[in-house]
Amino acid sequence: MARILPGIFKHNRCRNGVYPQSDVRRYPVPDESVFWSQTYSDYQPPVHESPILHGKPWADLSADDPAFKPKWNELDGKVNRVSFIGGKYEIRDDCPVNPFGRTGIRGRGILGRWGPNHAADPVVTRWKRDESGEVVLHLDSGKRILQMCAIERQDCGEWAIPGGMVDPGEKVSATLRREFLEETMDNDAGDEAGTVEQFFAEGTEIYKGYVDDPRNTDCAWMETVAVNFHDETGAVVGRFPLHAGDDAAKVRWMDVGEEVKLYASHSNIVKRVVDMLEAHW
Ligand code: RP5
């Protein structure tokens, strides 16, 4: 699985086809023209900015609004415009440039921020067990099978890590717990609230950087910090009262493996947990 590094990883989910929640077709970007360093003289992507962004407190102003004076690559008041990828992103014609290359769309599509849009992804895992509580080994690899808590996204019907956007000024650790609670417990952990709080106090950061998200554009893109919270005994997360909430349609424990297709580049993130815990893939 390719490492998600600029100039090496070719994003795939955010080029070609129709832009999400619109009828705007992306300008075609073939494999050999993804990186900005590769010439593509015919490149003329359409500009798309969803009307749902206008007037939303969580979104930037339009680029041509005289009141919009962003501080790129800096902490801009409470809005963090520093990239998680490391290094500074380029500004061209007053617009941030997607460090991973062309997407076939200019403008920010349905993303609230120009440049990086920061999310946090809690990868909550346990071992698959049989009815007697024994850990199940995969028949081919002989390795333990990891299960992750996954949600079905309401916007596209794809299974995903239950992540969400980091609010301005919010600590990533708080976002991880908040999003998990909202999406997988409908914000009500009931009697287990204390256990949930404790469980999320300690996790292992497994990824920080770009997400190959279908909403990315040439000027706006998703980034995330993904943290693994693993329940080795299965005794803690088994008590979590799971039921889908917020923008999740369904929630379930999903066996993890190569065949599982997840939203955006989430499989890539989950594979890191698999490697770390030496689980079956
Ligand atoms: C993905 O979008 C991130 O990895 C995260 O899972 C998610 C955040 O966006 P929303 O779910 O809030 O739309 O790029």
C-alpha cells in the first residue's frame, strides 16, 4: 500500500467523475498528470463552490469577499491553517494549492475551509472472538482478526472510520472522543460515560496527514490525525452502547482485511493499525 506522501502518492478518490453532492464534472486528470510538476497545458478545471457554505459559521468567506483576510500556513485566530502534512503549502493567485496535485476542480467544493480542512479519526479496535470468548485466528494467515468500529456514512453510503472535523480551537483528543460519541452512540453513553472517557484517555497516533477524500479540490483538501484505541481484552468496548447517530446511518464491528473497502483513504489508515498489532490482513 502506497505511503501517503506528496509527489509519491497519487490521489484517486478526488479526481475524475462528478463532484459529490453536485452535478459538476471534474476536468479529467489522468495518472500521468496528477502532480503539479507534470505539465498539463490543456488543464482547465471548472470552479465549484457549493451554495450551502454561504453564511455558515464553520466555513470561510468567499475568496473574493474583501473581509476575507486569511493567514495561510498559520494559526489564524482559532482557525488552524497549518498543514498536518508538514511544510508549507503554496499560495497561487491568492489560493492555497493542493500539495498532492490536480483534482479537476477549482474553488473549495463543499469543504468549509480553503486549504487544509482538519479532521480526527478514532480507530477503535478489538480482537474477533468466538462464542466462548477465544480469539479467532484467520484460516489462511493464522493471525488474529482485528475488528474495528465502523460507520456507514449517510452522504455516500460507504463504510468509514467514525471521524469528524476538528472545531476551531478544539484539541484533537477532544474531537476524537466527541466524534465517536456522536456517530456511534448518538451522543449518549448512558451508564458507560465514565468508561468511554477513560478508554479515550490513551491512544496511539497512527497517521497524520492528507486524506484522499472525494471532496478535495485544487484549493481545499482534507487532512486528519488518526489515533488507535485498542481494547486488548474486549471487555471495555463490548460494553459500549452502540447505535448510529449524527451523520452515520449504521454502526457495526467490522472484520478488518484486504478485501474491506472503506471511504477515502481509510483502508490505508487501518492497515497501519493492522501492521502495528500484527493482525491478519
Ligand atoms: C475524512 O472525512 C476524514 O478522514 C474524516 O473521517 C471525515 C471528516 O469529515 P465528515 O465526516 O465530518 O464529513 O476525510
